[in-house]
Amino acid sequence: MFSTTRHSHGLDSILERQVDDSTLRQRYIQSPSFPFFLLSTIYHYFRHIPFLPAPPLDPTKIRLVCISDTHNNIIPLPDVPLGDVLIHAGDLSQSGSAEELQKTLDWLRSLPHRHKVFIGGNHDTGLANGTHSALDMSDLIYLCDEGVSIRVRGRMLRVYGSPWTPQHGNFVFQYPRHAAHARWAKLVDESEAGRRLDVLVTHGPPKGHVDHLGYGCEGLLDGIWRVKPKAMICGHIHAGRGMELLRWDEGQRMWENAVRAGNRVGWLSMVATIWRLVYAWLTQRGKDGSDACYIVNCAVVGGARDDLLRPAVVLDV
């Protein structure tokens, strides 16, 4: 259950601008074709999950408090609810200097959450050039292509974190787009004793999910299908902020293939995909999502010039 301002152009405006995808008009403008517009609207209806107020903590659940893309901003304490594990999915800073990074790390360390996990993002230069050893990370867990087991009220939570995103500009923790599958082939199932990976933290989203209709990574998408985490926390594409339920079913795969196809989506494939989504919805009503992945893009900054600060997202797993 769940519950620095700058001018930009081209892909930068997609990565950094918040757009209200809940309106049909915006979705129509963003769609490469009319059949794709209809399909994305139906998909949004069946698989999108609104951010809800945090329910009372179930003692059998572990509460994740998720943020990303703070870019030097300090979120007011009321907008960072209490929880068991605080997760920051990268872009702590704007220029990546040690001074900027330390400011955010000090803020994270001041928060009351017992366990605090963070990864780097494409702006966090100081975490990629070897200078991060001089940063004070005490009481924090920094993950860079590695996993950690966290014990919370007798439960073990396995978390794996990776900062990498597709190449765009001269930033850090990036790979050429043609090497995406090779990069995420290294994503191993870090679960132990045959258990699924509980939480995957990446800076960017997979293609077709919380990525502003297709700006995510295909290689990462294939990677999560292989490891099938219970929850995935990301950011990077500020306009993609949102939450989805990824069910490991045929309707899900058909939607993702439609996103890959883009403007080649025709009426026949649109109707077939909608039918699979409706069928999956009818047969899975009432199920708790235990055989699915909740994916959250929790980018904090938003707006046309990153002038909005949005609150943390709470997820119980």
C-alpha cells in the first residue's frame, strides 16, 4: 500500500520540466500518433497509481520514504514523512562539487530515519571522480552498483543501487545508448536464498514507465524484467514523476513494445494491447500486487524552470 533554476532546450527540457500528464490534452500532444494516444490513456487508467496520503504504518511492512533530484534544495521537514528507510535516487547536487554534495549529505544525515540510502546521479560529479572519499558519509549508505541488506523489525530488506543513465551531454555516470543492454546485463539478482530483490534504486527510469512517454532506457527495462524487483525507485526525468504498477504479464509487455514502436503503433496493435490490459485487470482484481513491481519516479524539482519543490513519496513494501 502507498500511499537551482536554469534554462534548457531539447532533451534537457524533457528531463527537467514537469508536465501534467493527467490531462488528455497533454497526453495527446505528447503522443506520436492517435492510436498511441488512445493506448497510453487506457494504460494510464489501468496501471497508474496516484500518490496518496501515507496510511498508518503496518508493522508487517517496511516504509520507504523516497526522493530524487533535489539539486541542492533542502525539502521542508513536513514534506519528508517518517519511515524506516530514506532513499535518495541521485542528483543530490547541481554542479557536483564537494561543497554542494556535502551540504545535501549533511541534510540527509540530519533526518530522523534510521536507515538512509543514496546513489549518485548524472549531476553528482564528485561521486564519480574519486573525490567522494573526502566527503562525510557517516550514518549514510552509499550504493554504486552494489547491494546491501537492511534489517527492519526482524525483516531483511535487500536493496541494490546503480547511478547510470543513457548518454546526454557531458555528465557523469552515463553510457552510450547503444551499450544500454550491456550495461544492465551486469544487473544481477542480489536477492539471497532464492528471494526476489526487494528494492532496485536507479537514477533513471526504464523505457515506457514514469519516463514521460518513452524517454527511459530500453536496456534497463529488459534488466528489470530479468530480476523482477518488488519495488523500483528512480528519478532523472523530472516530468515523469509518478507511480505505476508493473505486472509481469502479457499486457505489460505489449504496452512496452508499443512504446518502443512509437509512431508505428497501428489500430490493430492498439486494440490488441488494450484487450490484454483489460483482461489482465479483470483477472487480477483484488490481488495485492505481490507478483508485480511498484515503480516510483520521485523527482523533487519540477516546473518549467525547476521552480517547484515536490514532497517525498511514501511506499510500504
